[in-house]
Amino acid sequence: MNSNRKQDQSAVDFKSEKRQTVVIDEEPTDPAHGFVPTKRPLNELLNYGLVAIDKQEGPTSHQVVAWIRKMLNQPKAGHSGTLDPPVSGLLPIGLGQTTKALPILLLGPKEYIAIARFHDLVSDSRLRDVVGDFRGVIFQRPPQRSAVKRATRTREIYELEIVEVKENLVLLRILCEAGTYIRKLIYDMGEVVGCGATMVELRRTRVSHITERDRSFVRLGDLAEAKYVLDHDGDERRIRNLIQPVEYITRELGSITIRDSAIDSICHGAQLAVPGVLKISELDKGEVIAVHSQKGELVSLATALMSSREIQTVSNGLVCKTNRVIMKSSTYPRLWRTKPIQ
């Protein structure tokens, strides 16, 4: 049921407006190191790539990941958000280093199209009332067959819409917080109505900013065909069209562009200080941000320790705290010094 508790949405709201960029300093980048994301060699693209798989009903999410890992000869791959075997739709799969950036997709909402079967005929007015009850923050206990602890928790339903009704079948569109169980949501709606309800079919159409409407979804058959063309004809174009650079994951985040000389130190665990910053987008203190090279490569994910306004007014201090390093060390040369041992 709906809770009156107002949830802090800082973890789920991306800024929809275009962020302004401020140039702090300028210097050239060395063309001998790194690559513009869209111009990476294929082996680099595969190691820093994302495939927005359109999973079909039947296989598990882990099976799909294993097939793609074998198909593309990649030692490491992972997915963001499990889809049960009977569920279809978007399954983002990260290759190589991209697996480290996948948690960013959990910050955004997920959208589903579901068919619910109510166990008796329900009037239109009663359906509308129940749908309204389940918008907003709700209490939900995961089902018995789930990978998480069965403790009551809160999840937010941002949008819940009746698309079509045919007798006791109801087509729903749900935009919700990550971690929401749609099958349980429909079950609970049936309990409130009084006759019970069962989820008949489910499709995921959005994960964070990746949506079915932007035509980025990739079918397994198309990926296999593109790989065949690559292996037999040496033509990379088809497979390149199906794989997005890792930077696609973080396109909605605030960002900081840093000097070439600061990159390898961050890859070895150092924190970013003000002198290493060249450009900043509009950002707030405490916000999850992306740290980029001058070529646009994703170096790391971090939490801002200063707002963009503060960064412009100081000459020293730590700008952000590194959460995950995405770029492999030695991609850029080591231009930093360590203190000699006394």
C-alpha cells in the first residue's frame, strides 16, 4: 500500500536539462595515448562496450551473459538488473571494464509493460482507484523466490498507467524505482481489490536513460550475425553499430574533465585535486559524477566533494572521492611522482 513517507529522490533523479560546462584551464592532450570513445579500435570497444540486449522469453539473464561472453570472446561480462526467464525486454550487458560502471544504471528508474489478470471482473472506477493507491512510495516485501532478504522495504512507483482493459485482463505501464517487484505489485493490487490478481506477461522497456524508444535494443540473433560478418568478411561496421561505448552509461551524470597528467594517478588510487581539473559541468556536492579524459573517455566514477561553484573559487583541495576506476592503468603514461622513502 501507499506510504506517506516522502522519499529523497537524489539517488534516482537525473538532471533532464542540459548542464552548462565551465572551462577552468586548457592544455593539449597527447594523441599517442587513449582514444576518442567512438573511434576506439574494435578490441578496445569490446573491452569498454555496452550491449543493450533485447532479451526474449526463455533463457535466464546469466545464460544470455554467458552466450555473449562466448560469442564475443570476452573473459568478463555482466548485466544490470536480472530478468526472470519468462520476462522479456532490456538487459544491459557490460563487457570488460564496463562491468564496473553498470551500477550507475541502478540510480535511474525502470519501466515495464505488464499484463495483469484479475480473478474477477473489476469496474473501471475501481481499477482507477486502486492504480492511484499504488502510485508514490509503497511498502513491498520481496516474493519467496528472490535473491534478496525477504524484509519489508519501500519502493517508489513514479508512474502507473492503465493502457488498456479487456474483460479481466489489464495492460499496465509502470515506471518505478530499481528493485521493484512487478509480480508482487500486481499481486498486492489484487489483494486490495479483493478478487486477487496474477501477472501474465512482463516486458522491461527502460533502464535509467536507455529506452526502447531510442532504438538501441539489440537482438541476440543480430549480434551473432554481426559477429559472423566480422569473422568471415572482416567488416566491423555491423558489430560497431550494436555496441555502445561505456560512456553511454554516464551520459546523464555531471562530469569533470581532467589533465592527461592526472589520469594514471587516479587509475592507481589517487584522489583528484583542483589542479588536475580542466573542465566541469554543473554539479552539486555529494552527487555521483563521471571523470573524463580530454578525449571523452570515462576514467572513473566518483562522488563530488565540492560543487561546481566551489571548484571555481579555490586553488587546492580534493574535488571528488573516487568510487570506481574504469580505465585500465597505464593507458596514459605515469607523469606523477611518489615521495621517496626516508
